[in-house]
Amino acid sequence: MSNRLNRLIQSYANHISLPWMKGLANEQRVLFAVYHKEDELKLRARVEEFRLATESAGHPWLELDITRLFSDWMAKQKYREDYFEDPDTLAPKYKTFVRQSVEELAERIRSQADEKTVVALMGCGTLFGFASVSDFVTQLAEHVPGRLLVLFPGEFTNNNYRLLDARDGWGYKATAITADN
């Protein structure tokens, strides 16, 4: 078992068991569980431990796995073959992809979550190169009445998040949970 993941799960369990403040802005209700990209498969095998920690703290759990989100969306596009021949023509569609995807996920959240629910977002790494995780999370957080837990394969340094060791990162006011908290 990964010692890093053990510490990350323990950090998450400690954080999620704290009383929740009310009246927070959307971005303040977002939690990023940051882990090494090499631990992706190990983390997926242990997501159940995050769920158990959440439920032990008295919160319902709603898991949203977006791993296939882009490929499923692309399969529905009328001109998908043209996009593969000339990928630059797809760039203007990325915002549409994010908006439509968030709308679909928001429907699930509305029907299955309340202000006590932790909505766990898995598969963010699959957005790399197609959409901004920051933009996606910002839009999705508007629809989460409780807490949004983003399982994030990357790095967190000085309030800067970097997905999959990307060159550029972004600042975000979410709470970072790491193996070192």
C-alpha cells in the first residue's frame, strides 16, 4: 500500500470530519485532494476509503467520474471525423463541451445531493489538453450545495495547482488536501 495515499486519505478524513461553515463562496467549498500522477490507479482502487471517511463524518457521498466525458461528448458530434483531420477546428468547441458537460452533471447533483453531500469528482486528468480543469471546477462548483472534492493528479505549491506536471498552473482558493497536511 502506498504510504503517500495512506497519508492523503488520513488528511482527508481529518478535514472532512471538521464542522462545516455555512455561507461560504463556491470556491471556498471546493476541496482538492492532490496526489502524484503516478498514483492514479492506486487512488482509484482506494476511492472507497474516501467514501467511507466521508460517510463516517456524517456526510452523503456522490461520485462523478468524468474519465469518459470528453470521448462520449466527441462521439455525439456530427463533424467529429473532420475534427480529427484538423484538430484546430475543435478549439472553439471546448467551451461548449465544458458548458454542456457541467449542465449534465448539474442534473445529477440536483437530484442526488444536498448541502451535506460531498460530490467527488474523479478523472480530471482526462481533461488535460481539451479543457481547463480550473474552468470546469469553477462552473461545476456553482451547482454543488455541499462540498466538491476534486481528486487531482498533480502538484500544489504556494496556492498554485499544476495538473499532470503541466508547465503552467493556476491559483485557486479551494482547500488543498495533501499527504503532508
